[in-house]
Amino acid sequence: MKIATWNVNSLNVRLPQLIDWLGTHQPDVLAVQELKLEQDKYPAAALRMMGWHTEWSGQKTYNGVAIISRHNIQDVHYGLPDMPDDPQRRVIAATINGMRIVNVYCVNGEALDSPKFTYKRQWFAALTEFIRQQLQHYSQLVLLGDFNIAPNDADVYAPEKWHEKIHCSSEERQWFQNLLDLGLCDSLRRIHPAGTHYTWWDYRGGMFQKGLGLRIDHILITPLLAENLLDVQVDKATRALERPSDHAPVWALFS
């Protein structure tokens, strides 16, 4: 079973690339973030005509998440229970072939002294509690998406430059660790314990061409799934396309 995540940074712009990627890679599940589309503008009909099942939560201009699958999608849930009035569309969860998929577009936070960072702190606390509750019901759970956190210095170019900056602060890294402490495993690091495997590169300054990025897109899995994990890769070729997203897809393969 192949499960992938991709922040497309506007599905309206990246739809041809997404369709090509689905056809080439044939994932069982693709979690998509940053749709930047209103609910009624999502291309559900086109995807279903190609044989894909899909559920989504859209928002004009910002955010938005979707699950695309070759299998039936059941028990869909939207948002975080501890933040019922949050208008930002950042979470969609569903069960696919007995596996619980939780797709997240986590808050960026902007800067440590920004009000948006306070929102990020509140949001991650709500996410952690939601995952804690989900794990009580699902032994096969995948939490994946754009976390906007680089967990370790190995996950960021020039760690000294990013030290205690947004995405790389000690507090944010502790939030990521809190999720792992629930019993989840960082799938990429299970397969690749060392080395750089960036998933995001700034559009400015030719950062992709220079190989200067961050690993902020993750696939976290429960121990039962970790036992059957075969491979995890970052598809950098997609980031090299014309008019790409600033994120590359990440996929995990299970036996």
C-alpha cells in the first residue's frame, strides 16, 4: 500500500501536475494540502471520472485539505474537536481499508513573536489531543501532511541560521515530539536515519537548485504500520517541474 502527502500550494494551478502524478505513481492514498479553493470549486467530478474516490474541505484563497484514494473513503471527519469554531480548513480524517488517515495542513506561525504563533501553539495542542483520542480507536493510523516544523537540525540547511527561528524553534520541535510520544514513528527517519531529505524549498534565490531546503512534510505512523514499512521517498523530480509547488510529494510504501 502506497500512501503519499503533497502540499500543492494551489490546486487550481497544480491540477495538471496532480493528475499526472496520480497516474504515474498510482498511490493508494494521496493527502493534499493548501487547495486554496472554495468547497464548490474542488475538481471532485474530474477525479471521480478517472476512478478516484475523494473527500475534501475547501476554503477560498487559503488552506484547504483533501484525501484522494483508489479505495472507498469512510467515516470522514473535519477539523479539530477542541477548536470547533476555527474557520480555517486544516484537518480531514477518514478510514480507508481499515487504516485511519489524518491529513493536516499545520499552522505556519509566521514568527515566534507573532499572534499567529500563539494560534499555532493552541492549534498543535488541539491536534495532539485529537490524535490521542484517535489512537484509542485505531491501531493503524497515519498522520501526514505539511507540519511546518523541521524536527531536527538535520532537517534544515544552515541550522545556525535557523536556530530558534520559526519552523525550527525548540518549542515547535517539542510539539512534534509530543506527537511522537503518543506512540507514533517518523516513517522517513525509520528508513533513512541520517542525511538530508528536504521537502520544501523557498521559491526565492534558487534554493531548490542550490539544494537548500527544509523537511517539514511528514508521514507519522503507528508501530503496527512501522513493522510493515518498506520505503519512504521524497519525489524531488516534481519540485523541478515548470511552475511547481514549493513542496515535493513524500510517499511511504507498506507491505
